[in-house]
Amino acid sequence: MCKSRPFKNKKISLDEYSELNFGIGPRTQLEKHGIPVLQNLPVGQKLYDHLTFVGLTYTLNESIVAQQEDLTKLKTITDYLSEGGGPLSGFGGVEVFTYIKTTESKEKKKKYPDIELIFIGGNMGTDLGLIHRRTFRITDEIYDAVWKPLENKPAIMILPMLLHPKSFGYVELQSKSPFDYPKLHGNFFTDAEGHDIKTFVAAIREAQRIARSPSMQRYDAKLHSVPIPGCGHFRFDSDEYWECAVRHTSPTLHHQVSTCKMGPNHDPEAVVDSKLRVYGVKNLRVADCSVIPMPLSAHTNTPSIMIGEKASDLIKDEWLNKVDGRKIDIRYAQTRISDYPDLDQNSNEL
């Protein structure tokens, strides 16, 4: 049975809506799934992402990090609800961020980082393997060998995040149905020169240097030397070992960008213009981090919010200007509709 729902002043069935929901993208892919081509654009043809390495763990001689039992205490919950403090107020266990430029960087700008180091006040076993290792899709084999022995023990992790990968992947449709997830192909560590993997190894060396500092050695920080399963044939702590470990335990932080790249109309990879408008399609914008043309030296949360706010201003500016042709200060856009009592506020033009 085909359900329908009201949309503006007409009804569109879900089957019809699924067809309306597509038709913009690479012609060959659309035609492969029998989807009528509305606009041939390189949607999803380039996908950049931020990977992080989770295999750098240090044991400590003092319990300065939260344990699972601390997180579930009634006092922990009440402290957070009443004061906004305590272990639950942390950002996923993250204590410190820092940005570095490794020896592998090819950037000419002196202060342009290629790695973010994320210091976690805990390890993959702090929550007894209930949440974080599932989030990072760590297998039972790897977790049981490396982190299970650290359950209920003080330890921290230093996670290098690759800011500017040279490798990139792509996105493709699984079918013509909007209810089927698309296929994301990361193609990680496929750059011809191996720059991405070398940058990770250089970042690990810098993290180790920091771990040897007096501030860290105050707590007798020692590298957890249990090898990642699948890498035990390499000498532990050699460059070859770390390369193998990075390939085994580097999950995504879900900072995917560039699948609907913003760029000028002469850019063959561009999908939207500088006002987020999809090329060749009237009244359609993209307002998320897919428009970001290249990997950022940052996480994508705040940029995504900024893009959404900018899209809101652009849309209000365009449509409110159409009301009577006069320029309206965008600062007052949210209240100006009430200034036009003769305007049909149920009009499809709004």
C-alpha cells in the first residue's frame, strides 16, 4: 500500500516523493538505477574525511581519570544536573586538544597544522567496553587483547587526527529508494606517495615526545605495549609497527566533507555556488558540511552550524526582497513579515 501525505497544496505519494528526491547527480549513476536525470552534477564524487588513530594508550600510576563506576554514581548525576559539573560534564572524555605541524607536512605556511592531538581522560576500557569501542567499531579480538586488561585501571589515550588527508573516496547510491542508505567508500590511505600514513606515524612520535614531558611523567605515563592483533610480527614501536597499527585501528570521526562542493561554475567538481544554490536547479540549496570544498583544520560541528545560519540569512534576504522589491535589513528579517498585513502568509511563495 502506498501512503501519502500533504505537501503544500497537493499530495505526493512516497513512491512519487522518492523519485522527486533524486535526479541530481552523476548521470551514469542515476541512469544505472533508473532514476530520471534532472541535473547532471558530480554529487558524491569526492569524499574527504578525518581519521583518528585509537591505538596509543598510556597507563598511569594514579587514578586521575574517571572510571565507569564514577559515571553511574547518583552523586555524579546530581552534580551534573544541579551544578553542571563532574565527570559527565566532560566532552566525551576529552581533556585537551592541540594542533601540530609534523615533519611530514608539505605546507609552506609555518603555522598550518596537519594533525590534531586529542587527549582522552580514559581509555577504551574505561567504560568496560560498553560504548566507546562500539562507537569506533573495535572488534572483540582487538579489544580483548589490548584494552580489556586495562578495565578499572588508570590510563589515558592520545588520538592523532589527520587534518588534511591526500586520500579521498566517494559516495554512490545503493538503489533508487531514498530509504536505502548510500554506500560510502572512504578509500583511506590510498594516496600514491603514502603521505597520509607517514603523517600519522610522525604524529605518534610527537605524541610520544609529549608523553615523556615532566607533566606526564609526574604520573609515570608508560606506553601500553600490548601489540595490536595482526601487527605482532613487527617490532613493537618501530615505524613499521605503527603503520600496521594505524591501518588496523583508525576509525572515522565522521567529519565528511566535499560531496556537494562549493565552487565557481567553471569548476568541474562544483555542485553549489557561493550562495549554496545547486547549479542548474531553481530554488534548491544545500546547507550542510558537504559543501565544504576541502578538509578543515577543525571539527565540522561549528562550521555546519555557521553554514546553516548563513543559509537562513540568504533565504530570508532573497525572499523578503521579493515582497515589494525594496531592500530589507537582514537583521530585522525575522520580524518583517508582520509589517505586510496585505500579504497572504499562507502563500506558496513563502
